[in-house]
Amino acid sequence: MNLPVPLVTIGLLLASNVFMTVAWYGHLKFKAAPLITVILVSWGIAFFEYVLQVPANRIGHGQFSAAQLKTIQEVISLSVFAIFSWVYLGEKIGWQHGVGFSLICLGA
């Protein structure tokens, strides 16, 4: 079964951004962990981001321009981060964040 290129591209970008967000911000709950450990674990997690991000861009390029791929990635990244910071880190998302994210998405 061949899935549409936009669906595959966006799905891979979504999954890669989940790994990226965990790699970049997941350690914030483990402040007692040694920094070198956090760095190495984050690199290990980020590997999977690249395993998904690179094919997403390769598959999507042609259907989307490079600028469109980057824009899609940024919008997904903000969305994933907002959910992650609320669910995992327990941070409240206020209306100011919504306005800021919306303006970034609008600009993109």
C-alpha cells in the first residue's frame, strides 16, 4: 500500500519532532543526573530524530519545496513542544503562548 507523500512526510516529521523534543527537553525532570550522562542520552535519543527527519525531507522534497518542508517542521515542532511542556513538564500554556505560537506559525 502506497501512502500519499504528504501523509508520509508529515507523519515522519511529527515522529522526528517527538524524539527531538524529548532529547532537548526531557532531561529537565532529571536535574540531579550528571550533565555528561544527560548529553549522551540526549544524543542517543536525537539519533532517532535524524533517522526519521532525513527520510521525511528526502521523501517530501519535490512534493514540497525545502522552504515548505522547513515551515511544516517548525509548525509541528511548536505543536509538539506545547503538548510536551504541558503534559510531561507540567507547565501551563497561557494565552500569551497561544498568541506567540500563532504569530510564529502565521509568519512561517
